Amino acid sequence: MQQPHHEQGLEDARLREANARYWRSNQRIVFALLLAWALISLGCGILFAESLNAWSIGGCPLGFWFAQQGSILGFVLLILCYAVLMARLDRRHRKDLDAIAASREEDAQ
């Protein structure tokens, strides 16, 4: 059975809104992780290196450590964070889409 035109438009609007929420959340995650990456690699490795050199890790000044290993380890941790956050976002988006599909099935009956 075909849905009336106004119900189809409502469903399309709900799908567009769910996709827009997903995209906004995706952009926030990417922006926050890029900012963290900049702070770790550029900030700790270059801009704040002199002040971080007051401390050391394994005999190496902390600023030098961030420039050599810390930024790489930070990048790997940010990739892990991205994978976890996106998996969570994808699950939430799938629930939204399933709820829209369920309401479509209820309306069809």
C-alpha cells in the first residue's frame, strides 16, 4: 500500500534531520580530534617545548620527547578515540534510522 504524500514528506524530513544530526556530530568529533592533534604535535612538540623541557621522561627533555615520540603516540591514541566515538555515533544513528523505519511500518498498517 502506498503512503499518502504528506506522510512520505514527514518521513523524508525525519530522515533528513537524522542524517543532519549524524553529520553535525561527525564534524564535531573530527574538529575536536584535529584540535587535540594540533595541541599535541604542534603545541607540545614545538610551541611549548621550552617550558616542557623543565621535565623529562627517561632522561629526555619532555619537549623533545613530544616532538619525537609523543606526537606519534598521541596520533595513534586519537585514531583509537575516533574509532570508538564513531562506532558509538554509528550505533546511535542506526537506532534513529530503525525508529524511523518502525514508525513507517506502523503507519503502513
